[in-house]
Amino acid sequence: MFENHCSIVRGSTGVSINLGPPSYDLVSAFTREDSKACKTMVFDPQGKYFAWVNGVTVKIASVSTWKVITEITKPKISNLEFSPKGTYLMTWEPYLVTPTNPTPGPNLHIWRVETGELVKEFMQKRQIGWAPQWSSDEKICARSLNNDVLFYEDANFESEAHKIHGQRVGNFSLAPGTPSYHILCYIPGLYEYSDFKFQAEFVL
């Protein structure tokens, strides 16, 4: 009854997958990743996909077969995160300004998992809080930009459906639920509630 349970080990010899108890045997269907540059790996919240970075590409495997279904060639990626339903994979790479590259291009990318299609790319300089946040049904996606919070609907990233602007938002959290949607914002050093279009009193 433990055949579907497994453990994934990342070490100096790469990435390997073992069955759970009682055998602990290697999962033969998974092609062992031998790269010593593997530093990041993640499962999607639904447990359908497993993704990892090997220093050259991002690979996404289907957990049902352990076969790689998508490869994304971007060697500088350091962070990975799936959307709640596993439809999208978000990747982030360091935003590095150098004498030969004074204006780096977009470093935050959103990919469609099953095809590897690039859905959207953004500039995201800070690593802390880099990943866009989603509602559980993936209807709403939100991200932080210059102390604003931008909202997108139905994975339409060409225009914002709504935004919290001019409130100096230091951090935010989108509740992982379905309608109605809720968001919590942290605004540092503010002595009163922000104007979110509702009645509020001063904090005493």
C-alpha cells in the first residue's frame, strides 16, 4: 500500500527517487539526474508534477510515470514555484547588472507546465517575495511591483484587472480560497488604515 509513497534525495550526486517503506528501492521509471548543480526542486500542490533545475535546464516530470514532459532551457534559474492547480510553473533568476549587461531583461517567467509555453515574463529584482500569488482556483493572480499590488484574471497578463496603488504596500498575502477573494496587506510605518474604498478608523 506504500507503492505510491516516495522520497526524493538531492545531493552531490544529483537527484534520485526512492520508493517508500518497506523496499526503499530506486524508482526505475525516473531517469536519475546526475548533475551536481541541482539546487532547487519542487512538487506542485496537487502532487501531479515534480520540477527541478540542473544548472542548464528546468525539467518537469509527471509523477504518474516519472517521465519528463517538459524541459525549459534557462541555466540561471534559481527559484521555482507551481500555481495551485499545477497549470503553471513560475521561475526566477537573479537580476544581475554588469558592465556588459547594464539593463538585464525580464527574469521572472510564467510557463505552461504541459507544453513549456512561455505565458508571460516580468522584471522582478528582489528575490524575497518574488513569486506571484494565486487563488486556489487560479482565477486570480497577484504580484507586487514598486509597493503596488497588481491583479490579473484568468491568466490574462496583458492588462491588470485591478491594482492597489499608492498605498506603500510592503508585503501582501492572497488568501488561497475561492470567491469571494481576500487579500491581506502590510504597510510599514503607517499610523492609519489605508484607503481601500471602505470606512476605517485611525489606529490608536
